[in-house]
Amino acid sequence: NAGVTQTPKFRILKIGQSMTLQCTQDMNHNYMYWYRQDPGMGLKLIYYSVGAGITDKGEVPNGYNVSRSTTEDFPLRLELAAPSQTSVYFCASSYTASSGSFTDTQYFGPGTRLTVL
Amino acid sequence: ILNVEQSPQSLHVQEGDSTNFTCSFPSSNFYALHWYRWETAKSPEALFVMTLNGDEKKKGRISATLNTKEGYSYLYIKGSQPEDSATYLCAPYGNKLVFGAGTILRVKS
């Protein structure tokens, strides 16, 4: 199993450009997440999904969009890149039974380092 | 959103030293406490999940305790080795997982 994969590894964008960060998992996990990590800060949740066709906002969703058309893929879209979106982005997934999710371990991808100039 | 504090921010120890660090979180609306280890150039990996007051988990030289009444968890590393160098993240679960900023541990040989 490859686990959680993310592409690209690195990207430099100009202000106002758009891009999609790709995330794929092959563990048949139902939950998927997008986080951003800024220096000296914890991982901040951007969006999450509890299954195909269902997404919800996290703590810092502004400036981002997501979709979940399949169990495996959870792309994150930046429509109008801004310098404040310079960060390292991590995708994660977990398997969560219907009874609850508070003990479920999240599995992380390798991250995408994005710089907006 | 839970406010999670980890201390110290960073720690430099010699090989063989034992060390510990703290995760503090609001004790209300709490369901579980996760610890992750994050090595440089890698992804965070789960260490422990704890739910009950007084819970204690151990994996090799690393152990963790949980006090849900006062809202803290300790992570202990006995006889630190250079391969223990990493950032250690704690994440309490209220209605979602909320990560602290982490404690950076560097072990010198």
C-alpha cells in the first residue's frame, strides 16, 4: 500500500494564480482531511470529508475549496492564491466507524510545500 | 475550538538523558488525547491515543499519561537516543482533533 500520497511536493505560485493540490489514499478510509502547517503553529484543519460526496469546513477554510467524488481522492483547490496561503499542506485519512471518530488514528501524506509570491 | 498548549517549545538533550514534556488542554468537552511523532522530512505518525483519566500508554522507551480532570498529558522518553529527535504533537479531540504546536526534541550523541 502506498498509503496517502500528495502531489506536487513543491510549488511556487504567483498572487492570483490558482492550483489544485492532489491527495489520494489507497487504504479505503472513509474520512479525509486537509491541514496547513505554518511555522510555530499546530496543524490547522482546512476542510474534511466523511465520505464521497460529503465535505465540511474546518477551522481555516477561507480561500480554499474541496470536492470528494471518490473514496480515494480529496483534492484541495486554491482559486486566487495569496501570500497568506504560503504554507505546508498535509492531507490525512482515517477509517471511522459510524459510532464515532475520537480514537481513530489519522494517516498523513508527505506534504506539499506551497509558496505564493 | 480547543486551545492546546505544549511545553517546552523545544528541548535539546544528550544521548541517554530522560526527558518529558507537557500538553495542556481544556478539560471540558474532551473525548480523547492523541500523541503524534513527526520526524524531519517525514509525515506525522501516531504514537498513542488515550481516553480515560489516569490512562497510561507505553511503546518501548516512550510512555504517556493522561489527566482529564485537570486537562494535561505528559510524554516521557527514557534514555533518549538520536533517533528520538522529532517534533512531538499532541491533539485532544473535542468535536474534532485539534493539534498543538508541538515540542521539538533534539538528542545529541
